Amino acid sequence: MEDGQMKFMIRMGLVGASALALSACGDSDDASDEVVAEDVEIVADEALEDVTDEPLEDDTVDTAAPPPPPVETQTAEDRAEEVRRSVEDDAAAAEAAAADIMAEIEGSQEEN
């Protein structure tokens, strides 16, 4: 046998042995298999047979305050107008900065 075939055979043998070991370990002795829903309900009903008290209202608990009325929000037109004004302000600031830079450039060219 070649070395590669031998490694393959060993791997397949280990896989087969692992599968057999796992199947041998598995069993169905699970507690949930033995419990029937009727058994659980009977025990629960028997535990509640002696209870005759009714639920009481707790007076010490404060009721929640009503939520505040809804606050008016901006409409799409208001938001668009606000954005337009902001863009115009940014454009004016950029124009002023560009004018200052141009003045500095012209001033430095006149000095030379």
C-alpha cells in the first residue's frame, strides 16, 4: 500500500469507530419520555384544591400617570427650509473665506 492510501484507510477506520462509539452511547432513557401531560396536570390540580382565596387589589400601588400629549414635530417642508438656510449660510461663509484667501494671495503678489 502507498502511504496516502494507508492514511486514508486509517482515517476511514477512525470515522467508523467513532460512529459506532456514538451510537453505542446513545439511549432514550430521558425523563421527558416517561412523563405524561395528564400526570403533571393531576399533580398541579391537587396542589390547588385547598386554595379558596380570591386575588386582592393592592391599594398601595399607584396607577401610572397618563402619557404626555404628543409634541408637534417639524413637517418635511420646515426641515427642508431649515436645511436650505443652513446650506446658504455655509455657502456665504465659504465665499467670505475664499475672498479672504484671494485678498491674501493678491497682497503677497503685490509685495513681491
